[in-house]
Amino acid sequence: MSAFAAAASGDIKPLESVLAKDAVLYSDGGGRVAAATRPIFGRERIVRFVEGVTRKGFGPASLEFRPSSINGLGGAVLLAGGRVVQTLAFETR
């Protein structure tokens, strides 16, 4: 399963299987939305973070995912009610 498919699936556990053990999640709310203020290091911590965000109602079930290129990386634009609420980019090695 690709990182995009795992993130878009609504089932967060498959995300763990596509992340490297030393993966890092960077979050930037641009001063407009809440975001993690520091990088999140490690596959397990990233999955817990995504699970927490999903429990608060900001997860895949409430969003529309559109595949996109973000800063030259594979990713997605997330929309809620037709408005862009987030972008995701996946750097892979």
C-alpha cells in the first residue's frame, strides 16, 4: 500500500507499515490552524499523532483527498466542504 493510499484509507494502521522506522512528520499550520509545533520522530509516534487527529474529527472520514504534487513530492490536497484545509507531501527513499 502506498503512503497516500494508507493515509486516505481511513484505517490508520496500514500507514505504519509504509513508514520507515525513522520517519519524521513535519507540520505547519501557517499560523491559521493548529499544528504540531515540533517535528514528530519515529513511525510509532507519527501513527499515534495521526490517530489522535482522526479521533478529533479531522481524519480521512471527514475529508476529501485529491492526489497532487506538493513542492515536487507526491502528496494530496485535503478538502472539507470544498475548501482546502491541508496538504500532505510524502518524501520517499
